[in-house]
Amino acid sequence: MLAVIGMLHDKDIAGTLANLAPEVDAWYCAPLEGPRGATAEQLVEHLRCGTVYSSVAQAWRAAMADAKVEDTVLVCGSFHTVAQVMEEIDAGRIGGE
């Protein structure tokens, strides 16, 4: 499973990642904007692995480019993360079929 993740820093980042980590093969870490947003670097620090992207959209595009037909791409961490990916899909920029 490939995971695109962006979280708010006031949430349980360590607990969330610990629960997901056994299922995820590759992490695509993105920052969330605003004063509550965790940086992608903070997420990678908790994971001790993963790739840093400058935006959720960039992380989503990279995950979709890397995904094989049999892969699952999970978008998680915050409703804000999911909303940004939904905007990408709705705009037809990538994967919007």
C-alpha cells in the first residue's frame, strides 16, 4: 500500500503512524497549510522513512505515478489532506475518471 499523508500537528501523529505503518510500503508525506499543519519533515521524523513533498497535490501525483495496477493508494491523516486530493481528482488533473 502507498500512503499519502498530511496531518495537523495537534493530533496523535505517533499513534496514527504506528497503527498504519505495518500496512504501508511507501509513504508520501506532505505538509498541511496553516498554523496547525504539521510539516512533511515532522511526519518523516516520526516514521524514520518516507519521502517529503512540498504539497499534498505533489505527493498524490507522485504516489499515482508510482502505483501499479494492483496497488492501493491510501490518502489519510486529515480531512484537509483528503479534501485536497479530492480537488485534484475533481479537477481532472490526475486520476479523475
